[in-house]
Amino acid sequence: MTYRKALAWLYSLQRFGIKLGLENIRKLLDELSRSGGFQAAVGDLEIALPWKVIHVAGTNGKGSVCAMIDSICRARGYRIGLFTSPHLITFRERIRLNGEMISEEAAANGLTTIRNLVADWDPHPTFFEVTTALALKCFSEANIDVVILETGIGGRLDATNAIQSDVSVITQIDFDHKEWLGNTLAEIASEKAGIIKPGIPVVSVPQRPEPEKIIRERAADCEAPLQFVNESYDSSPIALRGHHQKQNAAVAIAALRAAEIDVDESTIVRGLATLDWPARFQKWDERTIIDGAHNPAAARALAETWREVFGDQRATVVLAVLSDKDLRGICEALAAIGDSMILPRIRSARAAAPEDLAKVVSTITPPLPYSIASTVADALALAHAKPNPILITGSLHFAGEVLADLRGEPAAFEECAQ
């Protein structure tokens, strides 16, 4: 298949929805291993890879922690495979080799191989299962040293959890994906803590009491050494802004130590200073910030970072949120720093209609003036007509659409749920 045909096939798998579970991914990786397209030792429970593996779960911050680990390791000269989701502009962002997106040719060849393997499977592998297998196939062919795997949803039944890891990392746990993970913090934490494996070190940010209790119990059951990283990293500048990123950096460093990956202080300094991770309080120009905060906890952290950078200046908030998110919680967190809101209609079929978002905005306290824009371009024009600094936020998918528009790049294929 050509790259475009391969990607069209992959996105067609969205019709199978999200199916959490490990049976299909284990079968797929086993088949790839037997066919010679993947180097691994396939066991009854986990699949062992010939590299160091860092596995990261959590609600907020896991992508940033993965990016920090990747940047530090590359500064040391290690060959790195990084798997994250979702992408912002192009699918190939999800799978990176030594900081570079995989090529269109590698994606097309890998997806062709996988399509031929699974053509008659029932149940058919999902989008995320196939993407996980593609990433590991690409890593296997690249002679890498370290793999960094970010979970898609949850952890216990996430496709990435089929892989044996050298350290399990858990970032902040909060409410998100409740339809899949549960309605309480304890239920959500149980799914996230499912990446903890027997005897494998665990590194976590400080958690609220319910998630902390679950993590401690799971680690004890698995006899897994557990470290809560309470300090923040303040030794050198970090390319990502916000106090929470200093905490993420401390977790990233602790994870490298726990996995026994050799990095010295100068390497850490270089890696954190040169980190490039878009849509995380990204400064596009002197008055425009782009951030992918997509749940109330992330929106509150965003508001704190805004105050750190802009003080008492209030924002013109350009907001688009996916319909399955906590619209009220996000709006209330952003109202604390907003002067007004602009609500554009965006391309994603999953986005809340601006009119529905407007109903929420109109009932929050304190109320903010708002306007609805028919396109992202119209929303940006309205925002630039106001004197305030501009905050573009509400979804990583929206952030990606804005970045594509600002860069003049073509629109990506419709995003998937993970």
C-alpha cells in the first residue's frame, strides 16, 4: 500500500471502536515475531523486548514525561524509540526514532505487513492495537537502546501493557475517560496502576489519597519497589513552562535512575533545555499561547502556569473541547484567567458544538462574555482584534488543528479516540 492508502486502511479500523484488552495485541505481536517482522520473546503474560523499556501511564503529564525522558536519553547519545498519542498534525508523530517521525515509507510498509496478517481476524485488531504493533515493529528494525511507551487509555488493559518494562511510571491521576476507566478516582487509579508488574520499579508523582492508596497496594502485591517523587527539578532551565513541568522533570529523571539508564547531570541539563513538545504552553508569538489541556485538572494547571507567566493579565480564551469531556469543569478552570471566550467550530466530529459550549460558558460564575466563530481562522482574527494575550486550548486535537492552520500545513486525517 502507498502511505495514503495504508493510513486510510488504519483509520477505517475506528469502526471497531476502543476495545481494552491484551489478547489481540499479544496475538498480533506473536504473529509478527513468528513472521520475522519483530524481535521479541513472547511469553504467556508479557512480551520481552531486547531493549530497556520505560512504560508511562497517568491522566495528565504522561506525554511530557515521555518527551523529557526521550530528550535526555538522546542528549546522552542513546538510540530511542518513542511511542505517544494522540498526534497533533500528522499520524507519524506518534512513532519517533531518535527524535524524528517515522518515514511515510516505514509506516506504509509496516501497515501493509500488519494488514496482511490480520485480514481474516475476528475480533479484528483496533486502531490503537495496530498502531502499537507498528511502533514496536519500527523500533525492532531500528536497532535502538531504549523504548518509551505512553499508554493510550488506562493501563491495565491498554495494548502497551503487553510489554515487559524496566520501570513503570505513573503521572498525575485525575478524572478523564470515565466511560472506560470508572467514575471514581479509586477505579481510575486501579486501571492506571495496572501497569505495575512483579518486581519492576515504580516511580510516581505525588497523588491524592485514593490513587496513592491504590498504587501502594498494587506495588506491594507485586513486590515492586515504589518511589513517590515529592521534589521538583530546579537545577537548570526546562523548555516547558509551569511548576508542574518541574515535577514532571523530577519524575523523568527518577524513572531513568530506576531503569538503570546511565545519564549524568550535564546530559540532563542539555536534554531538558532542548526539549521540543508542542501544545504544552507553547508560545507561538509574543501574545499567543497554545495548550492542549483537555480536562479540569489540566485546565487548572494551565491557569496556574498562565499566572506564573502573565501575572494578572487576563486572556482571550479561544476554546474548543471534545464532547465527551467535562465541559463545565474545563470552562470554570479557565474562567479564572479569562477576559472573554471565543468558541470556534472545528473540524473534529467529536468536538462539542460551539452552541453547546456557549450554554455552559453562559452559566459559569463569574460569567464571561463570549462569541461563536464559524472557523478557526475567524476565531483567531477575532482574538487578535482584542488587546489581551491569547490562550488557545481545550483539546490536543484542537491545538493540532490550530498549529496546522498557523503553519500552513494540510489537515491531518480525522483523529481517533486514543
